[in-house]
Amino acid sequence: MQDILEIIKTRRTVKQFLPKFVEWDKISKILDAARHAPSCGNIQNWKFVVVLETDLKQKLAEAALQQYEITNAFALIVVCAEAQKAERYYGLRGDRLYTVQNCAAAIQNILLEAHSLGLGTRWIGAFEEEMVKRALSIPEEVRPQAIIALGYPKEIPEKPPKYPLETVVYFNKWRNKIRDPAKYMRDYAVLLKRKLVQIKEAIIKK
């Protein structure tokens, strides 16, 4: 089994897709991964609309600020939130925060499972919500959260830069940094690798 950290690190946002058929077995695994995401109180207040028809994909691309390149993706998955369900249990916080978190967790599962199956994805959050609702006959009380373009990637983008671990991690208090997180967390693999580098450098100097 491929290490999940490697899947996370190698996943990319795909901008161009090949006009290639995607097996339903893969799509069903991706949807299954989505529904197994965590949610507040396990309420699972999400729905997934799988769009395969060309004319509907065109309408969604138009709604997504004319990002017409996504029409080449084999499928568009629209992740929808049933916010009222969360509000019923958790009030305003359930509506405005927990619902978004729930759907984001499901979306991340979609992205990672798709990548593990050799597919590419593009998470689209910029769209005219009412246009999406009209195109897919989504009821008024349900809110589209994202459009996920899914298919075989035409090209794999380069890895984008990421902040080093020590710049984004604090311990116990805000801005309380550890100069060497690997040493603090006893990451022996990193520490041993550093030691080997030091030994090699010392040998070269001699």
C-alpha cells in the first residue's frame, strides 16, 4: 500500500485533462472515500452530484467564471452542503463553520483517493452559486461548496513551494517555536540522515 504521506505530497492541482474515459469503478471508490470523511457529530450533511453530460459541464464551466477547460474532465463532482442539518444540532456555528469543514474533509478525501488511482483533480471554489443550482436543479436550502474536476491529467504540474515545518508550527503558545522540530519530535530518520551528511562532509574535508 502506498504511504498516505507520499500521496499527500505528490498530489497536484491539474489544469488540463485528457478527453479519456474513466472507469466507473474508480469513480465509485472516490465517492466512497468522500462519504467516509469525518463530520461534526457524524451527521454527514453532504451530497455529491456527479456530472457527466457535456452540456451540463459547459454550464458549470460558465458558472465557474468561464473556466471552460474543465469541460475536458471526464466528470465534475459538485459537493453540496445541507447546512440546515448542522444548524439544527449546532446552531449558527454548525451552519457557517462545521458544514464547511465537513465538506472540505470530504473534498480532501476525493482529491487523495483520485490521485492514488492515477487520476487528476482540480478543486474549484470560484463560481456563481445560483447558476450552479439552476443548472443542476439543486434546492434552495442546499448550498454548492465546490466543483471538483476529475479525469486523467494531460500534464502533471511541478511541486509548488511549501513553507518549512519550523515556520508553521508553534508549541504550547502562539509564536513559541522550537528551533529543531525533528529533534523535539524525535524524528530519528531525519536526525540520522543529518548525521550521515556530517560524517560524509568530514571525510571529504580530510
